Amino acid sequence: MREENPSKVRDWNPPENHHGFVYVYVGKDDGVPLWELRKPTPDERIWIVENYIRRHSNQVIKISFLASKLGVSDRTIQIILRDLESNGTIGFKASIDELNRQTGNVYWWTGKNDPIIGSPTLEDLYKKKDGYGFRSFTWDDFKMYETEDWLDRVDQYFQYIELLDIKKRLKRKRDRRYKLCLRSLRKLKVRDKDENPI
């Protein structure tokens, strides 16, 4: 592991989640906690929020909790929730305590839209072993720059090949998960909204 590579951090204190980057505890390296970077795409973030609400339906959900877990701003989560509410996927109402103060919102899954088969959950994001296939690198690791030196060009070419290999491996993980989820749904004889077998 290169020391300047931010995709893995050896530190006693957990790194702060920011700009959509999430750091997950994956074990120890010479007794020091090791944290791995994971970066859900915007679509994956929407699916994570959607699945969280589906699994915690009719409960008070704090926007700040989801924002800190996903390493984004409260505003980003509000936009996701507004979009899910406007397309009928979720519903919500304000939660008021005995002192007549709002303590958050109660969200629920409406069931009008089917969840995405094989979509990630918050639990998947924070598992030690990434079984879903989240991006675990920064683009800084693979920056290209103009150079006249042929050795640098060869090095950049091999970095590009390594990037392609990483992306293929992550896609294979996501595809494998999709197929497993689809197989499970077929065993349960689940049907889509038009009553066709999945």
C-alpha cells in the first residue's frame, strides 16, 4: 500500500466521511486499525436510502444520520427523499414529541415502485468485505498527464490497464449479486406489478 494513497488509511481514529467518500473499518494492519474508502455512485446512494426506508418503514429517520453515513450533506439527502416522495416510492409525516417539537420525520415504503433487484443497502456499504462492488479507489490514483518520457507513458498505460481490471472486477461483483437476488426471487415465485414472473 502506498502511503499517499487515500483509499486505505491506517489510523487509530476513523477518517471523516466527506464528499461522498465513506471509510469502512476492514481490520488491523500491524495492530493499527485499517480503514478502506468506498464511494457509492449517486444512483447507489439513492438505492441505499430507498432500501433503508423500506427496511425501517414507519420509523423516525434523521436526515443527519443518513448524511453522515453516506458522507454527503443534509441537502443531498433531502433532495433524494424529495425525489423518492414525488415519484410515489415513499411517504412521510412529521414526528412530534410531547412538547410539540418536531423530532424528525416518519418515513414509510409505499410499495408503489418495486425495489431495484440487487441494489445495495447501508449494511452492504459498511461490511468489512465489500460483497457489492463499491468503488474503492480515488481517481487521483490513476491520473494521466502529458509527458515526453516514454517510461512515464508506459507506466500510465499500465495504470490504465489496472483501472480497467478493477472496474471489471467490481462489475462482476455487482452482476453476481444481481443474479443471486434474481434467483432467490424466482424461487419465491415473485411477480412484477403486471403479474408476470420475474
